[in-house]
Amino acid sequence: MAIEQYIDSILDVLDEGVYISDRQGITLKINRTYEKLTGLKREELIGRSILDLQKEGKYDVVLNPQIIETKKSKTVVQKTKQGYKVVLNGYPVFDKSGEVALVVTFVRDVTALSQLKEQLNSQLDLIETYNEAVTQSGRGAPSLIMESPPMFELVETLQRIAKTDVTLLLLGETGVGKDVLARLMHRQSSRANQPFFKVDCTSIPENLVESELFGYEGGAFSGASKKGKSGYIEMAHKGTLFLDEIGELPLAMQAKLLRVLQDQEIIRVGATEPKKVDVRIVAATHRDLEEAVNEGMFRSDLFYRLRVAVLNVPPLRERTDDVLPLVNLFLKKFNAKYSKRMSFSREAIVAFQNYEWPGNIREMENLIHNLVVTGSKEKIEPYDLPNRLMPAVAGADKKTLKENMDAFEKDLLKKALGTHGSITEVAKSFKADRVTIYRKMKKHSII
């Protein structure tokens, strides 16, 4: 059986466009897919020179002459007269003498490739986001610094709540560390090995909140991916979703979130059928939600649904025992980052302890970051601190030397006990007598 008589039929079953020309550039064969991709018909191409067709404006570029000359394959993007855009992959076919006899060009739709690229990029973004969430939910999450009784009590309560699956609401001023507590709760829960996603409700434009939280179906709106996209709630399935500053969530989204809490299901933008999800919600806000309810800015039914387990995170000014450990944490962090060996004088430490910290832990971290980056000497003194800390410096100056030294000694001993775990080990580290260390700790009510 001669296969030649079936060549056209064989070419027509291929999903890719095929264009075959000889060494003179005469068009020999094209298949049905090529016609669909380019809008060009066989009858206007077969037997014609590709160079003549190019001159007539059938398409803007051709591969045949370059492949004949170089004897190598080549890829270009071609645009046809009808406005179609295709990718050409041309390959030489050699005769027995090693000369190029034919050029076979495979033709692919640029639009289809762009859609594939978009789909792959979307999947890569999703994988990257998911991996980041899993990493953040595990050992990579920030540690919690606490030395003050209010924080010990709060964390004990949080650990009890974590063993249940109720919604948690964290209340407190901006910068007090609500996100750290949310991650701690996740790590203490049965969902610890599942993803943890944080969504800052203030950072998403109002017109994108619904699609970001609930996802959307393919082609749901202009600019949407044709394959659709999962929202944060769906991606957090089996894990924990932390909604930071939930008080800023638009009212329309509050109603949809209530459905998630009540029925554990979502409806993507553009979809008609609900989808079941299993996600734990941790919400946080610096706003007075009860006042927001009275003002009509927050739904009362969502407020009562969120208020099953509530923790009030105290501001830094009410947990002064945490100041020195936090100072040491951030100083160590930024010294390591910028290869520096900076430290604070005793007077600067006291100023830190006397300051009110209206921006709480975030303000302290940013301040120490700035001091380390801009500082030119190893010891940071009170006069190196910004003007807003001057009243705290003055307050420190009003204390006697003994009061300042006692405050510093107490913080130093508490930190050492936390690090070494016993009076004996603390005494060894300070090269001091154990009885002396015991007496000083007793004096400062550390033990």
C-alpha cells in the first residue's frame, strides 16, 4: 500500500498546523489545522512561492530561506493578513547528499500559548502562595516574646481556645502583635500541619475584596483568568484564615463571611452553586466593633458570631516587663542583618521603658531598625533617640541613680533567668555567688 496517497489525510488529523515547502520555497502541503489557525486556504497557497505570498501581504515573515541557508531549525512569530498571530517552528529535512530538500513548519496559535502561559503562571502563583502559607504555619512563624503577667495569662487562655475549633476574635491597638498570636493559636491547634493564610482587609481594594476572598469562575469579569481562581477562604481549606482588621471589611462582604461561619460554604464570583469549605477563622481589629455595630458600620449578627472567643491584647505600655526582651530581640535581629555590633546604654534602655509606645511593638521594631541602619557608633545613647522619646529620657533623668540601676538590674536578672532556667546557671553566667543572685531576685520579686 502506498502511503503517499494518504499524506493529506494524515496531516489533517494532527492538532498542530503543518506547512511544507521545498528548497525553492514552493508551498507543497498544508493541513486543515493550519487553515483554521491562519485564516488562509489551501487553494490560495499550494504551488505558490512563499516569498511571493509574503510580498502579497499574506503574512509578514517566512522561515524557508533562513532554514535553507543555515540548515538549522528556527522559531518566529508570524502575523497573517487576516490579523491572526501564530508561532512558527521550522525544521529542515535533508536529502541523501546532506542538502535541505524540504522545510516542515509546525504552526501553533499564540493565543492558545498565551492562555497556557497564563494558566501556568496562575498555578505557580497559587503553589507559591500555598507553600508560603504552609511555611508560615510551621516552625518559620515568629516567636512570641512575653515576660509580663498579662501576656502569660492571655497565652494560657489562647492555648485552651486553640484546642477547640471556635472562631477567635483578637482585639487590641495597632502593632500589639495580634498576627503573632494568631499564628501561635494555629500552631497549637489540630490544624497546625495545614495552611495558615493572613489577609489584611485594609490592603485589598473594595472592588476586589469578594474575588480575593471567595475566588471567581472563569470569565466572571473583565480581566479574569479563563480558568478561574481560588480565593483565600478556599485555599485555607482544612487550615486557618486570619482576617486582620476585619472591622474594615465592607458590609456586603460581612454578609458573605457570615455564611462561611454559619454554613462553612462559599460561592465564587460568577458561580451559582455553593462549595463546602472547612476553615477556621481568626479575626482581629483595633476598632471598637460594638460601637461600629451601633453606627451601622458592622453587622450585629456577624459581631455576635465572632464574639464566641475574644481575647483583648494589652498595649505595650501595660506590659513594661516585655520591653527589655523585645529591645534585645530586635537589636539582635538587625545587628545580624546589617553585620553590626550595636548596643543601648543603660540610660537609653530606661528611656525605652519609660516611653508610652503608642505604636506598640511595631513602632519599637521600626525605631530600632532605623537606629541600627543610621547609627555610626556601637553604643546608642539617649541623645541618639528621636525627639518623641525625649520626655521618657527626661523621666529617666528624674529618677535617682539607684532607681535606674535597680530597674536595669531587675530586667537583667529576669532575662537571665528566662535564658538559663535556674539561679545556679544564672550565677555561673555572671560569675557571681548563687546566694547573691538569689537575694537580688528575691529583692526584685522575681522569685
